[in-house]
Amino acid sequence: MNKIKTLFIGIIFTLSFSLNSLSREAPASFADLAEKLMPSVVNISTTTIITTQSNPFPFQFPPGSPFEDMFKEFGTPQERKSSALGSGFIIDEKGIVVTNNHVIADAEDIIVRVNGDKEFKAKVIGADPLSDIAVLQLETNEKFTPVKFGDSDKARIGDWVIAIGNPFGLGGTVTSGIISARNRSIGLTRYEDYIQTDASINSGNSGGPLFDMNGDVIGINTAILGRSGSIGIGFSIPSNSAKAVIKQLIEFGETKRGWLGVRIQDVTKEIAEVEKLDEPRGALVASVAPNSPSEKAGVKSGDIILEFNGEKIKQMKELPIIVARTEVGKNVKVIIWRDKKEIVKNITLGRLETSEDFKVSEKKETLKETKIENLKITVRKLTKDDIKTRNLPNQTSGLVITKIENDSPLVNSIEVNSIILEAQKKKIRTSNDLIQIVKRVLSSSQKTILLVIYNSQNQRRYIGVKLD
């Protein structure tokens, strides 16, 4: 009996020791690592000149009044400066800085602060809105301390990470946490494969680095979930995805992404059963663009792409990311499931940015309109062209009103081409943001919605409306 008891205790001790050896203890302090990395993380401030037309009269013409356009030209153009803040990090001793594209988009002046005191002007080497990455060059001959990229593919859920940035313009700030999830997609950019972290990321952290415990950059902090600040859910662009874009921006000043020329969709369980595929995997080809690399190679609608250039495609969303990072002009082997068997196609990739298919799809995506039923208005997302044409602050986001119905509760308060910036003090970025807020207002007792808008003269206005 004693032998059995001794054996049992020994097994428990061995298992306990094994589990403890597999777990990683929390660092006693991040101070040494932070001290080493802080000189490589920079604060970025941008300035944009905004031109507005002032109203020469001490009153406002009602929307739609014939006098509105008649006297508009009598206004005096006024210029004002709009500022934005962000973060970045140095990747070369000559002063090459990486940040988010949305931090520097359309900026007139870019000032980069290093070590909290030295300021340098910077110019844009290249920027890519699709991945939200930009590369800057500091205009100085000084030498700087760079950081290096790590392998984000080796980052595991539960690994410790630290984020360094410039939240709310307060200066260099360090936060810590763990990797909460991988391969996240939240609908901000065309190519998304975010690392999710619970390290606190706030306004102004955009473009800052996410470090592993070796001090290597494994992510570029780019988004937070929560309009009023961090709620423990932040997102970073993986370093392995960013490195290819950054290399191209430095070399060419623009991106050169691979292009297949197919529109794809998920392979559902039902589709896999019909096609006699062992499990739902790969990317189903819904259509093939005329004169595209895929059409020239003989790819057809209904094909299921299982493998591209040696990489297996488990989910549909993986294929565009893998294709985009593949060299333009490269001949790749593509394994396809057709007629219940695998076939091989050799495809020479084209360039996405110059393809007609890409230009058409971007235009359609930009001009998509949505009807907000409860407000009886039609809106579309504010575009970069709108921002440039109307001389708005370059960080402006919102919805442009394209139609107002006669029985809309807003008909006497707002006009077509007004931009909805906020609702109930929450920033509006998508039509779904507005729809959800309107639903909450209608289910409340007050049923009053507060909107912040730019009217057609780019004047900021607060509008309170009672909803039925």
C-alpha cells in the first residue's frame, strides 16, 4: 500500500514539475527592456492647413434657401491649422521611421520627436493605405538607435508583450500585456491579419511598436476597440506582414503586390460535401477577371484553390494576404480542386495596383450607399477625395448624407452633403455605427439623438432631434 502511495505522489510531483517548466513566469520588471527600447520609439505630430469659408452674415440661411448659394461667394476664406498625434519607431540608424499611414495622411508638415526632446522634420518615403503603413525619413545627418523586427509567426497566444507609444500626446509611455489572439480581422483595411493584445493602447499609440520579451518588434499598433479609449482590446499589424510592405516602400516609394485576378469566397461545409472535398478548406473561385493571370493560366469559376506557392490555404481570407506578399512576375504553382480531384496550374502573377479589376473594385467599395431606415436618410462613407476636396482635417471620419426623404425627422435640421461625425458623443466611422446608435436611442425613454455634423459650408454643428 505504501509503495502505491509513494508511486502516486511521485507521479503528481513529476506532472507538477512538467507543467511548471512549460509555463513562463511573469517578468519581475520591464524596466531594463523599456529603458533599452525607449530611444528608438518616436512621437509624431502632423499639421494640416484647413481652409474654410466664413459666413459674412450674423445669421444662417435655412437649408435649401435660394439665398444660400447666392451669398456663399461673399464669405472670406480663412485658414486654420489642424494637428494630429501618433507614434512610430526607428528601423535604421540614418533616421528611417515606421508609422501608420493614417497618422501622416495628407499632412503638410511632419515633426518627429526623438528621446522626448530633439525634434526633426520628416518627409514621407512611401505610404500604403491598404495596410495602413507609412515610412518616413528624418531630415538630419544624425545617427539614431534602431530596433529590429522579430518573427511574428513565432508569437504565441499568451506571450508577454510591451507597447510603447505616445497616448494623448503625453510623451513616451510603456504598457504591458499578453497576446490575446492571432489572425484577427476587424474591417479596417483590405489586408488584415492582426495580433490582438490586452496591452493598453490608446489614442496616439497608432504607429507605435509592439515588442516581444527579446526587444524585437513583432507588431505595429494600429487600432483599438472602444471609441473612448482602450478597453483591453488592441490590434497590431504583424511584423512579418509589415516587413514586405516596408521594404517595397523604401525601395520603390510604393507597393507592388502580387495579383491573381480572381474573386473568391468561403468553402462552406455544404460546398465541400458537394465537391467531395474531405473538409471545408481553401478558397472557392466565384469569378475570374478577364485577361488576368488566372484566366491566362486556365483557372475557372467553381475551382477551389487549396495551395498557393507551397502554402496551404485553410481559410479563404488567407489567400489574398499570401498572394499580395508574393513577388510580381513570379511564376507560382497553384494546386486546385476541380471535378473531385487535384490539378496543378502554373500562374505568372500580375501587379494588383495596376489592374483594372482592382481599380473598379476600389471605386465600387468607396461609393457604396446605405439607407438608415429609422432616420429615413441615405449615407455613404466619407472618402479621402471628400476630405481633400472639402479641405477637411485629414483624420476626419464620418458619413456623407446623399439623400433625405421628405418625412425624415432630420429634414428641417440637416441638408444633403452634410457629414455626420458623431452620434450620442460617439464617433461615426461606418453606417453600422449609426444604425446601432439609432436603435439604442429608439429603445430608450427619451428618444432624442444628438448629432455632430459638418454642414455643406464645413461648419461644425450640433443637432438634437426627437425620433418617433
